Amino acid sequence: MTATVIDGKAFAAKVRGQVADHVARLKEAHGITPGLAVVLVGEDPASQVYVRSKGKMTVEVGMKSVEHKLDADTSEEDLLAVVKSLNEDPEIHGILVQLPLPGHLNEDLVINSIDPAKDVDGFHISNVGLLGTGQKSMVPCTPLGCLMMLRDHHGSLSGLNAVVIGRSNIVGKPMAQLLLNDSCTVTIAHSRTKDIQDVVRGADVVVAAVGRPEMVTGEWIKPGATVIDVGINRIDAPEKGEGKTRLVGDCHYDSCAEVAGAITPVPGGVGPMTIACLLANTVTACCRANGLAEPEGLTA
Ligand code: GUN
């Protein structure tokens, strides 16, 4: 079998289009412009690239974009004051504090200081609890993007065996919860899981989010299964020339694509969906804040 390629880049463009349409309606009918604030502490190059990209796409869909760039040695008190001012700003509907934070800052404390209604990352303990009890919440962007692609491909996910590889708070745990809420039978596998190949081989849906390059190979995959690869790993690529690198996922693409029914590529799979879902969450937060109907198909 050669797997259907799930085109995350095209899917993300479609989601951004839906977001832009909704933003235009909010402006026209209600005079409201959704606003997203991103807080970046320090100069981590990967975070800087990511934040720039977020800002550009926020503006492209017609939303207001605010960036707070703080020095790496910013005190917790000063960072909390920035979050507080954004919590109180009526023009800001979504707040994202880019992680990881420098080591002297308490991430949990900072994340939990964000107004849960503006927590477009869905990391606040209130949103984690709401998602865990099947209530309306803000949903973490990467798992939301995976869910959208899975629903689009399968229609209903009810009754499917899903294995999530990885147990992070950002991806693995919320992904498992979303799949459970969609009536999958869910297993979370991780670095200590015994006979992990056999566990994964039982899955109709595999979501790999471990951060280990090409760990999952075709032999692990049940024929016809759907493989969602969240990993983005840079590895040496001597075949491209000395010192060259390439991006790979947590799944070995070629061998998995031979067995799977559908697969997301890296790059161009899950990656582009994360920012698209951040924008979707910002519109959702804005609608909720104003007591307006939420955009359809853009929430869990
Ligand atoms: N760092 C890497 N991914 C993310 C994310 O989704 N949200 C935030 N806030 N920081 C991140």
C-alpha cells in the first residue's frame, strides 16, 4: 500500500482562510478586531523565527498582533506584570507566552497567571481540567491541528484504536484526551513502554510526538493505519553535502508510507497546522469574550 499524503500545508491555508473570513465578519458586523499578544523572553533563535511567523500570519488574517520581547534576564515579577496588563487589555483576546522560558522563571506560575479565557495555548490548569472533563475549553494548538486532520480524513473517529507516542503536556496528554473525547480507545506510549512496537501495531491511528528522529518504522505500523507525525527533528544529511542537515519526523517516512493508509509528511504536515490553530483559537476566544457565535469547525 502507498499511503495517502495528508497535506498539512494546504489544510492550514484552508483553516487560515476560514479564520480570515470570520475576522472580516467580526469587524463588519460588530466592529471587533481579534487581538493576539505573544510574549517572548530571551533570544532563542528557534523561538524568534516562530514568533516572527506567528506575527506575520496574525496580521495576514486581519487580526491585531502585539509582540512583547523581553530580555533573557527579565524578572518573574516583570513578566507577570506584562501578562497582567495583557489580561486587562480589552483589545487582546489571546495571550501566548513562548516556551521554553529561561531557567530562572517558573513556567507553571507564569502560564497559570494568564486569564484562562485568553489562554490560546490551552496550557492553563483550568483549561487542562476543562478538556479533561469534556467541557468547553481552549485546546492546545498542535493536538487541535492533528484532530482536525484526523476528523477530515476519517469522518468519525469513534471506536478506533489510537496510540499516542509521547506524554508531554503540550502534545501527548492533550492529544490523548481529545481522541478519547472523540470516542477512540486510547493508549499513551512513551519511552518506558514495554514492547512498544506491538502496542503501536494495534493502532488504527498513530500520533507520534516523542522528539526522536525516525523512531517509528514501517514494521510498527498496522497496514492501512493513519500516521500523524508531530516530530520535527534536524539531522545530519551527508548525502546532501558536508555539514548539511535535513528535517525528519519521529516516523521513518518512506517505510511508514509503504504500510500506512494515510500519513503526514515532515515538513508540511502537522507543523503548519499549529499556527493556523493558534489563529483559530484567538478568533474563538474573541467570540466567547463577546458572547458571539463561535466559528464552526475550528474548535474541538
Ligand atoms: N514552544 C514550542 N511550542 C509551543 C507552543 O505551542 N506554545 C508555546 N507557548 N510555546 C511553544
